[in-house]
Amino acid sequence: MTTIKEITNTARTLKPIERDQLIDSLIDAREAEQNAEIGHRIAEIDSGEVKGIPAEQVFAELRERLDAARK
């Protein structure tokens, strides 16, 4: 299996335009993965499989944790 270090070393041998194309390709792939995950999570909420937590509740719990950590 190829390691990240090996891939990085190979990428450094590319021409600048080729590195730019590689970077763009990786960013596009990551964005596609993120969009798929977002779609999956939205579908879970829409189906009722997962229930969201109101922002007010999340912020209140975080404030409690921060206050406790400061003590």
C-alpha cells in the first residue's frame, strides 16, 4: 500500500500545473463526499430516523460544560 509520504513525494515531482490539477481533483472528491454525507443526514432527519436537537439546548449544555470546567 502506498503511504501518504510516498504520495506526497511523488506529487512534489509533478509540474506546478499538474499539482494544481491534483489539488483540484482532491478538493472536488472531498466536496462530493461531504455533500453525500450531508444528503444522508438530511434524509435521516426527514424520515424521522434521527431527531435534531434545538440550538438553544446545545448552547445551554455547552455553557454548563464550560462553567463546570472553569471551576
